[in-house]
Amino acid sequence: MFTRNPRGWKFKKLDKGEAKEFKRKVELFGFTPVVSHMPYLPNLSSPKKLIYSKSVKSLMAELDRCATLGIPYVVTHLGSHLGKGVDVGLEQIVTAVNQALSKNESDVMLLLENTAGTKNSMGSSFEEMRRILDRIERKDRVGVCFDTAHGFAAGYDLRTAQGVNSTIERFDSTLQLNLLKVIHLNDSKGDLGSGRDRHEHIGLGSIGEEGFRALFHHDAVRDLPFIMETPIDTRRDDVGNIRKVRELSS
């Protein structure tokens, strides 16, 4: 969920009554765990001072909002270094995360989301994410959100049981599975290693039904929260994708 407008910088402060009602309904309906997503405009890798400053402040604000709402996880994209290089992007991300977490005393966990490998993006490989995580001071406050479409577009083969198992083993050997808290469940319109960040309906993209069936039945991840970010069009809606997930996971 978004706690504010995902396509803008401005937002209203949380109303105490609304926050209390939100927590009541989460408990009443058993919506757990709730996962917040950072807005789209912040760029934690940006070499541009103004955008970077606004991005760090945005991250701080989101951590505070989630603490108020009782939301345990905040997912963030890692952004783009805009052609300045991976080392510059890495330094910006690490500084931003360390600064934001140092100003927030809650137990809200920040989840770093892998990217599809588009030009200048940060975090498309497990190794690059490892470099970032190694420099985070509050290691108890960071984890990973793995997006299946992004991972596939970045070169991690998820089309077969063998591919799924190999990807999970690579994740564990590089990052450790205990860091994986949430999976963004999306098929991919792009081919393996295409670098295209285009989501598709579950089973209708390049990953396909066999890959998702293997993922749902893998002991290492089957009990994790799966969150779909699939499209809505004439072929299928959210309900249709949920039905497909239930079919493949049964």
C-alpha cells in the first residue's frame, strides 16, 4: 500500500484518529503483514543535490508514517545514478539509508527492492545489493523485497523448477535467505536478461506457469508474503490473477 500520493512530493500529516482506525481495521480483518511502498519520485542514488535531499527526507517521513500506522515494512526502489557510476550510486544509497534509520527509533524495517537492470539503475544483481547491505549500520533494520519480474529481466531464470531453485540458492549464498521478507509477484513482458521493467499477468509472460508453480511450492519461500503488482486489462483483472495464483499454488 501507499500511505500517501505515490506520484508527488507533498503529503498531509497523518490524522491520529485515522491512524488509530487503520490499526483497528488491520487487526480486525487480519491484514498482516502490511507493507508500505515508497513513492515513485524519490531517487536515493541521485547525484543531484536537490532531488537527493528531497528523497532522503521522503524516506525519513515514510519510516515515521509507518511507525505511526504500525506498518512493519517499507519497500524502496534503489534509484538511478544517472550515469555517474555504480560507486556514486552506492555511496548515495548507503548514506541515505544510514541517515534515515538513525533518525527513526522504531522497529520498522526497510526492504531494498531488486531492479530489472535498466540503464543506470542500482540493485539489479544480488552482488550489488550485498555491497549496499554490507555498509548499512543498522543491519537489524534492513531486508530485501524480491520482485520476480525484475529478477527475471535482470537475468535470474525463473521459468523452471531448476531455475527457481538455482536463483534461490544464489540469493542465499550471496545475501542469505533470512533477509528475504516479501516477494513482489509479477510475470515479465520482457525476455530473460532483457532489462525491461514491464509487468505481465501471472503465467502469461516470459516466466510462465511452470516457473510460478515451482516458486509457490519451494520450501524456502512458500510461506512468505506474495504481493502482486500485475496489470488490469481486458485479459484479466486482480481477481483473475489471484485465482491463477491459487490454482498454481494448490
